[in-house]
Amino acid sequence: MASPSLDRYDPDQAPTARDKGFDKVLDGIHRGVVAVDRFINRVIPEEFNPFYYLGGMTNVLWILLVPTGIFLWFYYKPTTSDAFSSVNYLTAVVPFGGIIRGLHRYSGDGMILMAILHMLRNYFTDRYRGFRDVPWVSGVVLLLLTGLVGMTGYLLVWDQRALIITTAIVQALQSLDGIVGGLGSFMAKALLAGNEPNNLTLARMFFLHVGPAVLIFFFLWVHYLRLHRPKIWPPMFVTLLTVGAVVLAAGILPIEKTLAAGVPLASDGSSSIVYDVFYLLPVLALPNLGGAGVLAVLLLIFGILFIVPWLPRKKHRYVNVAFVTPENCTGCQLCAIDCPFDAIVMVEGANPNPRNKELAVVNDDKCAECGICVGACPFHAINLPLAGEDMIKDKVVALLS
Amino acid sequence: MTQATVSTDKLSTENKHLSSNGKPKIIGFVCEWSLGRNDIIHEDGTVKGYEHIKTIKIPCSGFVKTEWVTVAFENNAQGVFVLGCPLGDCHFNEGNFIINERLSQHVTRLTNRKTIDDAGRVAELYLGVTADTEFTQSLEDFSRYIESLPPLAAPVKKAKGAAKPASKAAPVAAAGGEA
Ligand code: HEM
Ligand code: SF4
Ligand code: SF4
């Protein structure tokens, strides 16, 4: 093999060589996304472009959901007989109850909207494969959990809508019986805590609302695991924009009034019932697709999302991961501090020079091949194999001669 | 260990700072996620239409060692720029913020040491992959600014070395998104 050189690095090995097939289509979309950014950057300073902080905005909305949810929980009674009246009580009587319910509702809507935008942006700007497989796959789990939490949230109110949704879900599950034995009926029974909605049903729903919400915290931890300093909090301007939008929505769009589950539906059908397009889309699709159809579509979508980081995979992976020259490393930690992907561990006692406590060691799986550590090291101890610092220096000299 | 030693041939130092098109030599480090993959740069790194501006493609603006900036000035470069993606949109999340920090420190060091006379000789550009026109516009401005400065004294350690430290405001430095 020829010795590594900049020329070998440049043309084909470069991570951005996306000039063939599907990659070329993605590259076109990437350029489109960046063009939109450029437009926004004309209006507001680029450091505050909300599109750069979609993940952080999702996180802000999630954090908004927790205290508002706890507030609602103070008043909520998870029984079919009392749930509806307890929700009505907290909305109409409890000071700020209506507003807080609105905040909970609209930050929930905002969260899934932002999560989807965040996902699309990461996909279209090629931030999803290679070393980003862990954030991507955990992100898909987060999306699934968010959807589940949102949908069960609508059941907790136990109004006409909740009953319709519950009936639809039960029917969808039961329609699976033909495909997977009695599993569908079993799941429906588990969901309702019986054959019919009864006083224990809402305890199940409540568990399905709060349980996955707790799991979200766990998967967020996984989501941020590979990032050294994830942009969890956007700049103040963007945070205020996010919170402000939700407060505004809660102020001008009070939560719609519904009727208790026990009230029979008006004869003109479900036309007066409002469905949330973000969380109840699968339910809305039920009449057309049928239970098995909706489940199949969801399975297909999430199945594809889960394997997206490997379609097409990053071909140049591991070609250019940083390597340390132990003799030069002083253990100063500068590279480990600057690495955005937490890919450098400082190993105690490994340094060939006994006077230096630690040695920088690169974790190949986490390394993004960005070279930020190269710029950080004052001691010529860390380099990218295909773009070594001496190669660059030579090139600087050559270009200037 | 730097191979970047400069020939001390006095006669040829006269025009060493000029490129073949008679304009001051400028070198740029270009992030391949930013404009690095557009065809406004020739294979050999020369920017189309700017014979005197050479570029080196790099994986991320945060990859740039400030040492290379010094090496460039020691080898008769009259201006150095780093091109990264818009701040906040680094493909590697933090590269452009990091180089922004490192360069602001390094430029102070360079001016204090009198390696360069004017902080404006180092420019940072933060542009997205579609910003061709902004890129050429910024280069045009940068080039014109460098032309307005007296040639950098040859980096040979001599009394004449200290060119006047005109501390003009640097118009092109950090000329991201605008323009
Ligand atoms: C549902 C709640 C979610 C929250 C709160 C969330 C939050 C975040 C945050 C704060 C970051 C780091 C900052 C950033 O780069 O924007 C991040 C990164 C990331 N997220 Fe999410 N995310 C969520 C869902 C998703 C989903 C659905 C996907 C895709 C399927 C996804 C994929 C990613 C990826 C690939 C990264 C790494 C980006 C990088 O390395 O620059 N996330 N997320
Ligand atoms: S910056 Fe260089 S010397 Fe310091 S720990 Fe990292 S590799 Fe070692
Ligand atoms: S190249 Fe260096 S800074 Fe970049 S991810 Fe790898 S170890 Fe971290």
C-alpha cells in the first residue's frame, strides 16, 4: 500500500464524497436545507438560528412537560368514574389550571413536531450514520416513546374521544387475532384490565402514560452518551422563543371542551370531536387502513427508521480515526477536553514516559475523524493518519513557494 | 522539526510575498463540509479567478493547528483565512466555535510577536455549502484589504522586521453569514 498522503485523503476518501446514486440525491437535499438556513441567517444572527437547535428545543419542551404534568397529577383521579370530572375541575376551578393544562398539551405537540424536524434535519445533513448510530437509534426509540406517551395522554381525560380511541385500539388489537393467535385479544384485555373499560382501566392508561415518560429520561441519557457537550439547552433567545410559543398557544387556544365518555355521541357522528394530528394520526387512519393495516404501517416506518444509519452506510468509517504517538503525549488532556464526541479517554499509568501520569487513547468507535483533537494538541502527539500535521505543513509551504 | 525554514536569499525576498499574478499570497484552510466540495476551487487548491489564493481542504475547521497559520506567515503568506460552516451548524458540532476561540488567542500572539502587523491578516469565514457568492465576495474584500497593507516584512530576524503595527479594525475577520 502506498504511504498515506493528503492526496489519498482528498478526493474519494473524504466523508463528503457523495456523488453517486442515492447519496447524490441526499446531497441535493442537504444543499436545500443549508440554503434555507442561509435565508434565516440573513434575518437573525447565525448563532441564534433555531434550526441549529432543534434537538435542544425538543429537550426544552420535554422539560416543560414534566412540571406541568406533575401539576396535573396532583388533581387527576385515574378512575373511569372520576377522571373526567377531575380534569374539568382542574381546568375550570383550580387557579391557572387551564393554562397549565394548555402548556402541557401544546408542549407535547411541540415536542413531537420538533423531534420529527430534528430527525429530518439530522438525516438530511448527514448527521445520522457512522459514529452517530447510537444517537440515531436511541432517537427513534425516543420518538416511539413520545408518540406512546402523547396518545395515552388523550385517553386519561376519559371523554368521548378517549372512549372512541380506546375502542379503536381494542378493535385493532383484536383484529390481530387472525394473524397471531389469541395474542391480540390478550393485549386488549391487558390494556383494559378486563373485557370492557372498567374502573381499573385508567390505572393501566396512567401507567402507560407515565412509564414510557420515565423511560424517555433513560433513553435521553443514551441519546447524549456519545456527545461530549450536547446542545441540550439552546441559546437563551431560542429557549425563550420555544417557551414563548407554547405560552402563547396556551393563552390563545384554550383546550377544547369535550363531553364525558358516558354521554352518548350525537347522532351526526364524530364530526364535533377534535383529533390531535400529531399523536392521533394512527387512530384517524384506522377507518381506512384497519387495525392490522395501521400497525403494519407503523411497524414498517419504525423498522426502516431503526436501520437507516446503515442505508447506505458510511464507507470511509475507520479510515481516518485519530491516533496518538505515545512518546509525544504529555497527558495534558487538551485533546480529550476538546473532542466533541468524547472519543478520547485519558488512561492512567499507560504513558511510556513515567513522568507523565496519563496517556490519551482514542476510542475508534466513537471517533468522528474530525481532527479537532489535532488542532488541540500542542505536542504533536495526535494526528489523523491521512492528513498528518506534517503533510499539511508541507502543503502550506509548497503552495506558498 | 519544522521543515518550513525560509531561504535568506535577500535579493529574492523582494517579491516573495507576491503570487504570479502580482497579488499578495493568501492561503486558506477550507472545511470540506462547508464550501470544500463546490467547484469554485480548482483541483490544486487555487480559488477560481483568484490565482493568488490557495486553499487546503480539511475535514473540519477545528482541525486547523494555529501553528500552521504561523508557518504560512513565515513562508511569505500575506493573509490566512479559515473557512468553516456557520456557527452553530458545524458538522462536528463544535469545530467552528473551537477554531474561533483558538484563532482569537493566536492572532493576539502573532501581533504581539510582530509576526504580523495587522490582526486583519487572519480572517475567519463561516459559510454554508451553498454560499458561493458570499465566499467570493468575502475573498474579494479580504484580498483587497491585504493589498492595502504594506508587504509583511520577511520573517528573517532583523531590525527591519517590525513593520508598523497599524491596528486597523479588521473588516473581514469573522465575516460569517452577513454580506
Ligand atoms: C424525542 C426527543 C428527542 C430529544 C429531546 C432529542 C434531543 C437531542 C439533543 C439535545 C441532541 C444534541 C444536540 C443536537 O445535535 O441537536 C440530539 C442529538 C441527536 N439526535 Fe436527538 N432528540 C430527540 C429525538 C431524536 C430522534 C427522533 C432522532 C432520530 C431518529 C434523533 C437523532 C439524533 C442524532 C442522530 C443526534 C446526534 C447529532 C450530532 O451528533 O450532532 N433524536 N438530540
Ligand atoms: S493534547 Fe496531545 S499531549 Fe495532550 S493528552 Fe492529548 S495527545 Fe497527549
Ligand atoms: S478526530 Fe479527534 S476530536 Fe474528532 S472525534 Fe476523533 S478523537 Fe475526537
